[in-house]
Amino acid sequence: MKPAVKNSENRGERGIALLIAIFALLLISGIAVALIMMAGTESAIEGNYRGSTQAFYDSYAGLEEGRGRSLRAEPLGGRGGEPHQPHGCQPLSGH
């Protein structure tokens, strides 16, 4: 085995490999943190979308329920009745 030769040229390069390795780990760690943050953001967006879609369909169902009750003149008690006729209108006969 050859003994290590100490040159004056290599003295400035003693810690460069360690610095490059630390910089590479720092870069990879930064990318990993960014990916984790992005995954959390995606989950929040998906939850907001699900909530807004549920609210839309709930409100649409409420509107349809109100529309159906006003057309049937059904009171809140759930008893059926004759279709609602506006004041002063007569139902068409023969149709």
C-alpha cells in the first residue's frame, strides 16, 4: 500500500466532499418537505371541494322540497292535499 502523499495542492480540498454531501442532503430534504406540504394542501383542497359539493346538493334538495310542497300545497305536517291554485284562478276542466 502506498503511503498518502501530502501535496500542497490537496490541502484546500480536504472538506469539499463533506460540504457537497451536506448540500445534497439539504437539497433532498427541501424537496421532501415541499412534497409533504403539497400533499397536505391537496388533502385540504379535496376536503373543501367535497364540502362545497355536499352543500350544493343539500341546498338543491331543499329547493326541490320547497318547490314540491308549494305545488302540492302540502303543509309541514305531511298531509297530502289538492294542488295549489293561485287566488282567483280556476282549474281547467276536461284536461
